[in-house]
Amino acid sequence: NKHEIPWTTIGRGSNMLVSDQGIRGVVIKPGKGLDYVSFNGSTVTAGAAYSFIKLAVTAGRQGLTGLEFAGGIPGTVGGAVYMNAGAHGSDVSRIFKSAEIVLSNGELVTYYSEDMKFSYRHSILQEMTGIVVEATFELAEGDKGTITAEMAKHKERRMQTQPLKMATCGSVFRNPPGDYSARLIEEAGLKGFQCGGAQVSELHANFIVNTGQATANDVLALITHIQGVIKERYGILLVPE
């Protein structure tokens, strides 16, 4: 290619903000060929395009426990693995067995849990160039009623505490060690603060909502402002998810 384009990857399931000017390059979106799931006892294998929420629901109906935390995490299996998605005290690393990954040179490799360097909202995929095409998780047998009740409880909490009826970026910042980004932002008096059409949610301070005509620049300006205020007030740099 005469005009070589740098190879970069980001999982769908990790939040991303696309420039108002668009992207100079090619966007690859895993599609129907990778939208599948199969079960073998307590082991589940899913394509990268399979909905992470749907995976949690389907596993629960099979009487398999371990994915209850994923019932409200939007995006796909590939994105969830990429960012070690998590909620309610659990994350992908707790159930991850292996993943099939295509490297930038076209090589297909298998990475196991010890290869992934999982940590809070992080995997080795954020340090290298590769695309998850399939992932396998190890679950455990459980009671369907208990699993369903647990997922319903999580859903009810989300409905009460998150602005799910508005257009949002999802959860914006990672929680700093020993604290919560939402608490810091709210305590700093930033709930409702607005840059253009982007606003810190009045319901949950770690969400940015689109009030109608927000641009990417509006959202970025608001993120930068929040970071500046929290850094000055608490000496903590909030890191975007």
C-alpha cells in the first residue's frame, strides 16, 4: 500500500469516542460469521461478534453461573475480552479460558489466561495489535432460579442508578484505586456540568449524556474539564475507560 495506514485495534465493548472528522483508515467490524455460541458442558465458546449481554442470558438459561456480572455490559464478546470488562465485583478474567486472535501479520494464535496479562479493565491486547475472533469461557453449574434472580437484581440497580434512557458514552472513567470516579466527580460539584451538548449525568456522575446535539469535541472537552478539576482538587488523574 503506497499510503500505509497504522494498524490499531479497539474492542467493541470498550468505550470509544470517534472524531467529528471521522477516521482515516479502514474499520473492521466482526459480523454474522462471528456471531455464534456453543456449549460443551460448563464450557462456552462464542464468536467475537456475539453480544456479551446475550451470552450472559443464554448461559443463565443453561443453568451455568459465572456470567451474571455481564448482564448489563453492552458490546460484544471480543470487546469484553479486549478490555477485561467487568461489573459487580467480577470480570472476564475470572472465567476466561482462551481466545483465538488474529495478529497484524495475519497469523492466527491462541492465547490462554496466563498470556492475557489481565488487570483492571486491561488486557495484553491494549499493548499489541490483534483482533479477537473467538473466546472460550469456563463456567460452573448453578441454579437457574438463583442466576435469574441475581441478574434481575443487577438490572434493577442499573435502571435506578444509570441514565439508560439517554444517549451516553457509557461509563467514562475507570475507578481509581480504593475509590469511585462517580463519587469524586459528584463531590466536586460537576453533576450537570455541560460543554456544548455534552453533560455530566444528573443521575450518575460517571456518565456523560448527549442532551441533543453533542459533538465528539463537546464530549472530549467535558472529559478534559473533569480530569482537570479532579486532578486539581484531589491530586488524582482519572483515566478514561
